[in-house]
Amino acid sequence: MGPFGFFLRSFIFTILLVLCLQIRWGQDSLEDLTMNLLTSSAVVAPINQSAQGAVRFVRNMWSKANRSFDTHFSRALQEENRPGSRHLAFSIERSETAVKQKAEGVGEAARRAYEEAKESSAFQKFKDTARSASNRIRSQFIDETKVPEETKATSAQLPTRQSRDE
């Protein structure tokens, strides 16, 4: 039978083992009990620690290799070809005279707008209204710290106790 016999025997043994592990023993099946035994045994703890160390090692080496590759690759690129640092061979700039003319034009337009607003009737009306309101407020303000001489009360003018009782 050879290889086919080995395959057949392994297949039948696997089916019997899976069927036997489905038998219930208390609340859990034999499969659950076997898994708990394998995961919580004293032999498994050092293996788990080794596996965690291996995962940490692979992760650190991957990040170092990735950083090293990025560093060496970016050094190999010329400054002008690096992403974000690319410059076009030409640039468009205005001449100084054009910039000065534009600034003078803007300044002149601002002066004209100011003069027009200054001369407009609405602006003058606003100034007049503000001036009259200011004058009204000044005229209504009473300075209580200065009392005229005629209104000061003297001891002779104060009523006495006898005159009040009468």
C-alpha cells in the first residue's frame, strides 16, 4: 500500500481523535480541557515569552530597516528631486517699476476716496450730529465738586432744634 496506506491511516486516526475530543466531561469537552492544559502549563510560559520577544525583535528590526532605507534613499536623491522640494526652472516676477506703479495707483485711489467721503454731505451731517451731541452732554453735566457761594449753608441758616419743634 505504501504512501496511500499512510495517508488513509493518518486520515482515519485524525477523524477518530476529533470525535473523541468532542466528548463532554462535566461542563467542558475534552477539547476545551486539552486547550486549557496546553495554554496554562508551566512549559508554555517560556515559549510565550520567547514568541513575544521574537515578535518585538522583528518589529524593531523592520522599523530600523525602514528608517535606514528612507534615510539612504533620500540622501541619494538630489535636493531638487525630493518630494516637496521640487522647483520649476522658471519663475514669474513683476518688475519693480510695475510694483511701484501699482502701489501709487492704489494710494491715489485711496486719497481720492477719502477726499470724496470727507466732502460728502453724509459725512458732514455725521460730524455735525456728533458735535451737537457732545455740546448737549457738556451742557447737562453738573460738576458737584464746585458749589457756588450763595448756596453754601452756614450755621446761621440751619434750623435749630427749637424752630423745628414749632
